[in-house]
Amino acid sequence: MSEQKVDPFMALMGLLFKPHPWHGISIGSRAPEQVTVYIEILPTDTLKYEIDKTTGFLTVDRPQQYSNVCPSLYGFVPQTFCAEQVAAFCASKTGREGIVGDGDPLDICVLTEKTIAHSDILLQAVPIGGLRMIDGDEADDKIIAVLAGDAAYGRYREIEDCPAGLVKRLEHYFLTYKQAPDAESPMCEVTHIYGQREAFEVIQRSQEDYRRRFAGLEGLLTTALRG
């Protein structure tokens, strides 16, 4: 396995502190074809875990309120952010006006045959497609990927390679995970299931949104350390 080049500043930060999973971990030099993923939730979890954006600790967001559970590993892509660029792409594909980014790192589902015992881990994944989800007026894409090197899923390169029932399970989960049984109208909508090419576009746009939102972050940290 070839060694990935590491920025000297980030290497120093890694020696001094545990890196923040959102800001301190690289997306990977092969993005968008292969990306680093931070896993927050497992298919066996009955609690919804979410990274605390301030501290970087994995926290309990809430107990799962209903019977559905996430059918895959679930987390986010480090050093991504869903804002203007991601929202504009969603708007162009749906013809909707008033779409905004959800202000979070880019969500990702990772398929694997392996049983993983706990979250709060990093792994390498290959994006193969995604769900174009709108939550209210917010673009909330869910990238679908496979664990790099996975024996069962690792050769998938397009969403069409997945069994249709598996994609439907993912879609059903995100359409219902916030939905009370007696709700009169759905909170979330999946407008499209898209392939690898669009997934790459969403990832690259989320990288651009991150660079715009957090421009100068490295310089601020360097100044703080020297001060």
C-alpha cells in the first residue's frame, strides 16, 4: 500500500492532540474516487450518535424513536461542508428554488459484509452513488459507498451494482427515521437516486463549500500554537 503524503502541520497537530474528526482528518489524496469516512452509527445502534462539532467527541444525539434502524454504516466525510455549492447542485437537478445547504459535513453510508463492533472509527470507502434528499428546504445528500477492499461489496462501482432492495432499505430509512407514525406530512423527501458521477460532483462541491467556509483555519491554528 502506497503511503499517503501528510501535511507537516497536520502531522504536528496529530502528535500534540487527537485530531478533530471533521477538521483534523484528511479526506484523502484520492478523493472523490476514494474518501476517508468517520463512522458515527452502526446498523445495531438503537441510539443516534452524532459528532459534537465543537469538541469532536462522539455524543448521543437522541435515542432512536421508532423501530427503524440504519441498514449500513453511517457517518460523514471529513473536511466537507454542505452549503452554497451543494445547494446549487441540488436546486439545478430538482428545479426547486430556495434550497440551502444543511450546514453539516457530507453524510455517507458505507456498505460492507463485515461486522464492525463500534463506531468512532475511520475507514476508506469508494463512493458509488447517492440519495438526493431534501429535509425541509435543506439539501441533505446521502452518499452511498462501499468499504474499500470489501469481499462482497468492494467491486461495486455504480449504484446499479447494488441489489435494488438494499437501496430501497436505505431510502426507506432516511424517509422515515424522523417520521412519527401519525405525522400528516413527510419531513424528508428523496427526489433522485443517482450514480457515481453525480456522487463525485457532490463530494467535490462539498469540499469547495468547506474551503470557503473554513478558509484560513490552518493559519489560525498555527498562530494560536505559536502564541
